Amino acid sequence: MTLQLTMQSKELSSEELQTLQEMRVRCAKNILLSTSLAGSGHPGGSLSTLDNLLVTYGCMRHDSADPALEDRDRVIMSIGHVSPGVYSTLAEYGYFTEEDFLTGFRRTGSGFPGHVERIVPGVEWDTGNLGQGLSTAVGLAHGFKIQNRPNKVICFMGDGEQQKGQVIEAIRFASKYKLDNLIVVVDRNHLQICGSTEVVMPQSVRSLYSTNNWDVKYLEDGHDCNAYFQTFSDAYGKADGVPTVIVSRTIMGKGISFMENIAKYHGSPLDRDSLAKAMQELGVDDEFDKWNTLRQHPVSTTTIQNHISIDTEVTGGTPILYEAGTMLDNRSAYGNALLGLAEANNNAGTMKIAGISCDLEGSVKMGGFHKHSPKAYIEAGIQEHHAATMAGGLASLGLVTFFSTFGVFAVSEAYNQNRLNDFNHASVKVVATHVGLDVGEDGPTHQCIDYLGLFQNYFRSSVFMPADPNQTDRIIRYIATAPGNVFVGMGRSKTPVITKEDGSVFFDTDYQFQAGKGDWLRNGSDAAIITYGAVVPAVMEAWELLKSNGRSVAVLNMASLIPVDREAVLKAAECGVVLTVEDHHVDTGLGSIVGTILAETGKGIKFQRAGVKQYGGSGKPSELYAGQGLDGKSIADKVEEMLG
């Protein structure tokens, strides 16, 4: 059934309360059945948060017949493990049937996974890793503010996950940006997997929010539907620039006497005898055998909701041409391109491009964008975990979102946050400066040499590494107009404009970047060097040395690393000698990709890899490169050695 509560009312009517109670009984039955049928799951927290879920969906804007309704409010379940409670609630509101849920829950290939995912109609975000849901919700709420839209965002959280450091990052951010369209509901049952929250890691949940200027509402009885309705209604109608948190004191396993306040049931289903006893307490028939029989049938996939991307009409603007002889750092070319995108797409009434930085606006060259589009520029402070996740929320609204900081922070530190954006088809544009040994004097803690190895673990993300300012400009304009998660990396140093043999600009105004296509900077037949990014100038120096020695060497710039140009690799192999050169861990970067291609296709050629073989030191990039055999002379000597 569908229940629509009128928030203009001061309290719920007796009929509405009766309806909610009937819904609760059915949901409690389905929570217990689903977890016992699957033999796994989280019934305790599902029962404790159930009343708040039922009332919330009765109040908010949504339409089960149109889950993608543009004006809908968004519910983010940061406590993704209470999926039985969420699915039971969504079934009550008509998103799918009880049968869909009970026959499919936690079965391979079904549309009802153990933690909430967007394949389930009505679910907005794949969650499960605690502590990240609030950042996603903040991104959505901030995005609605940027877009001048009235939608509300409700984030359900557990009390145990308040221990996560990323949560306080999101709390501070929401306060700074006055996100009064955000309501957080904390299921305060005082229990987590290993026992009492006061024993595992004590904290004052309300103080976390109040000290950061949130409007804190405390419900002594979170199962009082009328009290929750009144509190939620007040928060929903606010427009005072202050986000709201409702700390709802609930009972783990609420409604089943022998489950109440028992931490065990956080993640343990009932056995057969206990389930029968629980059904008796609920006053409903024990339907375990019925549904268990139905679960023997082939799993249904009819409810699975495919990912729907939001198409944003964005123009790439006018490319900038950096003339031959120009020395410019790629990060400055990025900043110039980002400003050009803002000028072409952002105006007073409409923001299509957003930019996020973490206290590094000058270093990542976002100053021009900030000045042009102050509403769409977001300073997240030194809070990279929150920023990376928040970027996913922003991007899911159709905002082309650029997240920029140093490589070690954008990739190595925020690995899991980027991973969840990958799960969610978030289409975030991570552009990291200060990548590799090119960071130089900052030393090894800041020299990100694992970006490609880490991003290879994702399935929906691309990696592009430009060779010079012109290619940087084209890549940035390309990713702004193309959907998908992407990482673009670059060093810190100034780099020369790449030219053709005749001295003209290689990546000129006729050049268009293509994902999965390499660039033949030079042709040759004796050997081929495959490279990318900050070491391209050293490779070009090596090419000059080899040419002077009468060697015909091809140079393949592989700016698109994921996807990679397999055909170009195989063409390079025709030379019989291939060397990869990269400012990356030698075992997890381009060399491993090329080596795999050669092995899979049975190419028995001379093949070697040049890359970072140990942590770099603190010194000038040219000296660090020379120390690892990545300078022009060392590269040329390596090719000569391979040629014999």
C-alpha cells in the first residue's frame, strides 16, 4: 500500500497510526523471513530503524511508479546493511512486491543484494562501507543548492558509524555550506557488532553535531511514530541555513521480546525455532516453508533497475594552442581549460561544471574557475575522503564535477571512496597534480607512483595521462563532455610542447583526444618506446640520441592507459624490441599492461620495462629520474643494450 502523510498536520491521525502499525507488522515479518531464508543478514538494526523509515517515506516526495522522478527527495542509506528494513519499506510503498523481495534476497543474480544497491527500485546509492553515506548525501544537498532546486536529502545512519573520521568531515562541510535541505536520522540503538557503543568506542553523538552548529533533535522514543513525524516535519520545512540531525533512541530488535537490546542480532538471523516464536509474537503465520520452497525456483531478475545516466549538455569550449617552444606545467594548462569550460557552460542562472579542491586551490590551478564560478567552486578543506565521496553525489545530479588535489591524496588516500564512485557510475573527474617523482623535493611521501596500479582494480573508470600542455587541454575538454569516472594525472614541473619532426606542434588544433588511442610521436623500425606523462620529454631526448647513432626508433605516447590501445602495442611489437618508460611503480603500471598484452598474444620479442624501482628521495626531479634510469641518456642506453 502507499501512505501519504500530511506534514501540515500537527500530529498523525488515529487512522494513520493504525496504518503505520499494520505496515510495521508486515515489514517486521518480512525482515525476519528474508534474513532467515537467506541464512544471513542484519535483522536487529532493520527492526530498530523501521518506524523511522516508514514515516519518512510517508512524508517525502517520491513516486514508486516513477523512481527517477526529477523532483523526488533522496534517501541515502549510509547504514546499507539494514537492507531488509529498506526493502520491506519500499515494498510497502509499491516499488516492488513482497514476493520479489522474499524470493530474491541475497540470492546470486537477483535484484535484492545484501547491502542496498541502486539495482533496487527506490534505492539511490550503493552503500555498505560505513561512514561514507553522509558525504554522498552532502554532495546531493549541495548540488541541489547549486542548481537552485528544492529537493530534500535524508540520510539514515547508525550510531556506531559515527566513530568514522569521514563523518565529522561531512558534518563540518554541511555546516559551512548551510545545507538546510539535509536531514540526518541517526538510529541510536547503542549497539554495534561487538556490543555496546559505549564499550566499543564511547562518544557523544549529539555533541558531534551540536559543536558544529547543526540543529540537533533528540527523540527519547524513536519508535513513537507521532513524535518522529512532528520532528521530521519541522526539519523538512526549514529554510534557516542550518542542517538537522534527528538522534532517534531506538531498540535493537524492536518488537521481538527475545531480540531486543541483544547485539548478536545486529548481524545474525533467527534459526528456525526462534523464527517460529517471533512470528507468534507478531501474530502472523509462519510462512518460512512456503517462501523457502519458492526460493528453489530460478531467481527472478525482473525488478533489476539499470543505471540511468543523466545527460548534461556541456560544450568543450575553444581549445587553447600552446606554441612550439612554450614551457608550461600541465596543471596550469588544466586550470586554463577548466576556466574555459566554466566560461562556456556556467552562467548566473545555470551551473553545469563544479570544482572541488582540498586547501590546494593555487597548486591545482583552480583560481580562475573559482573567480568565474564562485557558487560552483567548493573548498572542502583538508578532507579528502569526504571530498572524493561528495564528488560522487554532486556528479549524480548531472553536474560535471572535477575533484582536484595532489596524487597521493586523490588516489592513494581516497582509494575506497573512488571505489564506491566506481560502483555507482558516478562520473567524477578526478584530476590530480603533483604525480610521480616529478613532485621532486617534497619527497617520497608525496610522490604518487601507484595511480595506475590502483585504478586497474576498478571496472568503470578510465585513466588518462597527458604528455604536454596541449594534450592536457584537449583531455580536460574531452572528459567534461564524455560520461564516466576518470582519473587524469600530471606532474608539477614545466614541460615543453611536444612537436613533430618538422618542429610544428604535435597536439595542434586539429588534434582530438580519443580514449583507447595512442599517439605515434615518432615512427621507427628498429625498436619502439612506449611511454606517457612526465617522462615523455626524456624519451624524446633519448630518441634524439638514438637517431644520432643511426637508430630508427618509434615513440608511442600512451596517454590513454585505461582503456589502452592494444592495436598500437601490437604494432610496436612488430619492431621486435619494446621498452616501456614511466614515472610509476615499475611492476604495476604501463609495463605490466604491455607485458600482459604481449604474453596473451604470444609475441616473443625483446621486452623490458623502465620505471620506479624504489621509493624516490627528496631532490630535483631530473636527479631523481636519473637515479632510476628514467633520464634521456639512460633510456637511450637501455634501447642500445636491447638492440645488442
